[in-house]
Amino acid sequence: MLIRLGYEIAIECPRRTPVISLLEIHEDRQADIKRQTRVLTSPAVPTSVYRDRYGNVCRRFTAPEGEFRILYDAVVEDSGELDEVNTPARETPVEDLPDEVLGYLLGSRYCETDHMSALAWNLFGHMPPGWARVQVIVDYVHNRLSFGYGYARSTRTAAQAHEERVGVCRDFAHLAITLCRCMNVPARYVNGYLGDIGIPQDPAPMDFSAWIEVFLDGRWYTFDPRHNVQRIGRVVIARGRDATDVPLLHSFGPHRLSLFKVWTYEQDSHPASPPLHGVDRTADAQMLA
């Protein structure tokens, strides 16, 4: 299947402001890109790219004073298959984990394992280790939190989400990651495109999505605490310890988000092209920092 995806984002800056974006399709899916624009900016400014410590492609530019827009559009080939399930997958003992995976057992800015370790072991310590225990954790998070864009708060941690029982997809991801790490299961944060493919269309404006990957039996598997069902057509943008590592935009100075539009849909089932100007989503841009 072919998936049409892209974004248009506008910010307003009171002065010239350096900005880093993490909006490039991850290199895991670069070979699947069948057509794409370059990253367009208005006004046009020079940009450069580099890779961060997690292998994500970051783009640097300096936004001028006033309104600044970035735009990207692409068509990506996808298998059309649901997220993989491997119920016999086992946990890897900590002493046998690869060195590069150990960091995903530690606490991080939004995933305070020290606050939640006792709770995690009380809730899940009796469960047999492996896929089944991870799924129980994901089920718990999915049922514990209520989703709503109005609940977005950029400073909410996993422990706070657990107490408040509300959040957006990043909060679901942070809580599930934290509980997995407390149980000595490496888990990492993922953001990317996830359209309403193979499910009823959500009437809410499209957004980027956040989910998690968990290390079992020597490889990473996808789990989605917010939706908690297998989905089709995930396209990864970036991975990290938590949302701190993968903000879609990070500005080194004040800015105001004035436009936020994302599109992700199966190309053959959506004949109309997305408009290049969308609705104001200042309150809903949950992963902008």
C-alpha cells in the first residue's frame, strides 16, 4: 500500500531564533519513500542536518523574525500488515542485555523509575516475565488514563499521569515505558505518523503519534498504550529515552505555534490531496517543545 503523509507547521518568533526539528522520516523507512518534496521553508532559509546519539536525523535552521513555515509531503510504501505480535517472546536478563540497550532501563526526564518501582513490582511482580507481562502493563496504562487533547501538558511526568489519570499519547507512552523499566524490561519512546488506516476515521484533526518499543528476545517490538490494538501504517520519525530526546521542534528562544497540520492516509483510498493550509492547533501540538 501507499501512504501519503506530511506536515505544515508555522511558528511566530519575536526575533531571529535558532531551531532544531526532528521531523525527518527515520532511516529505517527511507528506502520505502517513493516520492517526496524537500523540506520547504517560508521564508526560505539555509538548513543543515546531523544525526543525534540515537540515530535520528535532526535539521538545523534559523527562523527569522515574524512568521516562519516548514512544509513536507511524501508518499511511502508500506506492507499493510498489522503490528507484529510474538507472544512467546521472553525477557532478556539484565546481565545479558547488549550494552547499547542498558540505557533504556534507566530513569529519564519524564520516566521517573525511582518513584514508581515499588508500585510496578506490587502490580506486576507476580506476572510471568515476557510478552504477557508487557501486555498486562500496556493494558493497565490504557485503562488507567483517559485520553484527550485538552489534557496536554508538556511538563507532565509518568508518575503525575498515573496520579491524574489523564493525558495524551505521550503520557500513555511515558507511563508504560516507566513501568516496563521498573520491571527490568528495556523500553523506548517513539514518535511518528499513524493514520486511521484499517479503522474508522477519527473526526479530530490529524496529529503525530507516540508509542513505545520494548526489547524482548533480542529485538524491539511495538506496543501502543494509547490505542492498545494492532495498527497498520506506522512510519517512525524518531526514537529516544522519552519525549525530551525527540521534540518535533526545539527553539532556542520564545516562539508561538500558529499552525499545525499533519496528514497520513492510504493514497488509493483518499483521492483528494491535503490542503497546504490547515486549522490552528496551538493547544494540540502535544510533542512540540
